[in-house]
Amino acid sequence: MKVPKIIRTYCPRCRTHTEHTVIIYKHGKRRSLAEGERRYRRKQEGYGSKRKPEQKRFAKVTKKIVLKLKCRKCGYIIHRRGIRLKKVELIEVIRAR
């Protein structure tokens, strides 16, 4: 799917429609000392078994892609809810005014 690099949409901080630059969201590195990660590691350890069965075949073929929209006026960042796509391409849209 082709997504424009600049989208005109509503900004909650400006309270009006402004131009937003679009970036594909990438999650950060997981923190090993975070409570959830420590709990997960503690549950995983043991003798020979995992806490959940390993999945043999995958039900889903794609990941949900989340778009990060940054307001060009105030710099506020909005996350646009993810949709399942195999391939995402950011394209430059030339507008004639």
C-alpha cells in the first residue's frame, strides 16, 4: 500500500486540521529490567519446558503497521491505528495549487 509522506488531518493540540508528516512506527528495544520483562523471564525459567506451548503454524501472515503522524505546526505526535499490510511504501505527493 502506498501512503503519502504528508497527510492533512486533525491535530488535537492545535484543535484544527493541519499537515502531518508520516513515519512508520518502529518499537524500541525492550528493557531487561522492566517489571514485565522480569516477570516473563521468571516464568520462562524451569527445567525443560516453556510456560506456553510453541506455536506450530502461524494464523497471521502479516503484522499490523502503525503510522506515526507528526504535526508540522506544533510537533504533536499521533499514532494512527494499525492495519494489516504486507508492504507499506511512503510516497511523495505533488500537489498543484
